[in-house]
Amino acid sequence: MSELEPRSTSSSGTTPTSSKLVLRGAVGGLLMGLANLVPGISGGTMLLAAGIYPRFVQSVADVATLRWNRPSLLVLSSVVLAAVLSVLLFAGTIKDLVVHHRWIMYSLFIGLTLGGVPVVWRLLRPANSAVAMGAVGGFALMVVLALGQGGTGTAATDDSNFLMMTVAGLAGASAMILPGISGGYLLLLLGQYLPILSGIDEFKTALKTRDFAAVVDPTLNMVLPVGLGVVIGVVVVSSLVRWLLRRYAKLTLGALLGLLLGAVFGLWPFQQMVEPVLGETVIKGRVVTAENLAEFDAEDYPMQGFRPQATQVAGAIGFIVLGFALTTLVARLGGDSDDADYSPNAP
């Protein structure tokens, strides 16, 4: 077995009971689902925190290669079911908070993002030149992506079609495998974050009201393509990451660190939505007029930076510290033994 390959036993050297596997998988899945809704926090980090990360990666590998066994099926089913449940329950709430309390949520997201740095650092130390090269490359990539999005990253694009939704699913899947990489943030950069959260909320509302006719549209336009992307992404990305970590461990982990640090450039908190100017503002490729204004939601409106008050600056710093503390705390709850299992320096 490669020294980078997750071990199949617990840190004590024994196989955990089925109930323990299910419990840890459910907790990890719940946290992972929430992480995929929140730009800045990584689903992989949450699986590390729950102490289920190496088993999850190994379970994906087992099922992808048709090696069916009870522990792997228990882990995958508990993680996936808990993650889906948390997404369905909290998608609408997270979307509303981002739309109406942007500077607060983005400040929190920055802290959550930076809180993942110690997790990745523990995996790659001691650092060398390969780590530095990977970190610089990852950092530069995130800065370029953030600048390309104009620093907002949340506006819905006119490319919210089946292909883009599938790509969004692939991006979200990468965060389930890569500690420190946020699926929600990747969705922000792709311009699919709010469209997906809105689609999930519509799907949930239609199910709750038993309006099965209304279920069809979000199912075909969001649930199906995103789900397809997630399934493909989990299998492909997990295989790719395991290959890269076996052969280029330091470079790969350095790139993860750079991506994490560069992510904060796309989360400038002091910006707000502005009312469109009729006849001038273009949203989704259409000029906004009095006739079609009602067709656009608030999250579609253009963004504009503003000069924060002293209390907002102080509050932003407080939420950044809070986010950092939350991610650090969660990562320490159950990550020590799994960090050792996954580290490129593991015996």
C-alpha cells in the first residue's frame, strides 16, 4: 500500500464497529453538506474533522473498482444521505443570508477559508521547493479567477445551462475529496452558486407542497446535471488526487495551500447589490426595462463596492476571527489521527 493511501483500519489498528462507522459518516456528511453550501469551507476538511476522511476516499475507490464490502457501503451511504439532507434543509437559509447580509457572510467566509490553512499545512510539512512552487501556482490561479469575476463571484450568469450545472457538480465534487478546497467558492467563481441554491430551494418547496409539476423544472435543470457532475467528479477527482499525491505529493499539497490562500481575493466583503438602471443595466445578456424588471431576482442585480463604516470594519474583523476559530476547532476535533494517515510523511 502506498504511504499516501488511506489506511483501512482505525488509529488503534482495529476495524471500527458498524455503528461507529455510520455515526462518523453521518456527522461527516452533515458537515460536508453544510460546507458545500458555504463558500470558503471545504467538505474535505469537514470529513477530516469527523475522522472519516481516509475511509471515505478508500470507500470511493472500492466502489469505483467494484470491490463491494460492507464497511465501504456503510461509509458512503451514511455520508451521502447526511450530506443530501443538510443541503435540502439549509440551502434556502444560506442563500438568503448571502443575498441580504453579504458583508457579514463574506467576512465569515474569509475566516472559514483561512481556517483551512493549518489543515493543509499539517499535511505538507516540512515544506520544500516543490511546496513553494505549487503554492505560488495555486495562489496565482485563484487571484486570476477572482479578478475575472470582478471580485463578486455571486451574480448568476447566462450560462446556467445543463453543461454549466454539470461542471458545477464536478467543482462541488472536488471539494468532497480535497481538504482545504471549497466547493461553494468554486461555484461562486463559476457564477452558479446562487442559481444552484435557488434551484435546491425550489425543489424542496415543490416537494413540501406536493406540487409535482413544479418539481420537473428544477429536477431537469439543476438536480439532474449537478448530481451527474457530482457522481462523475467524486470518482474521477478521487482517482486523480490519489495519483497526484502518490507521485507529486509536495507539489500537489502546495498547490492546495496556494488555492486556499488565494481564495480570499474573491471574497471582498464590502460590496452590495445596486438597483438596475432601466434601459442601461444589462443582466444575463438582457437590458433591464420597466417591462422585464420583475423577471430578475435580487441576487441577479449588479454589485458595487462601498466604503465601510468603522463599526463594519470592526465587525468584519470579528467575523473573520470567528470563522477562522470555527474551522480550526472543527478540524481539530477528529482530524489528528486521519492527518497522520493521509500525510505524505506517514510511515
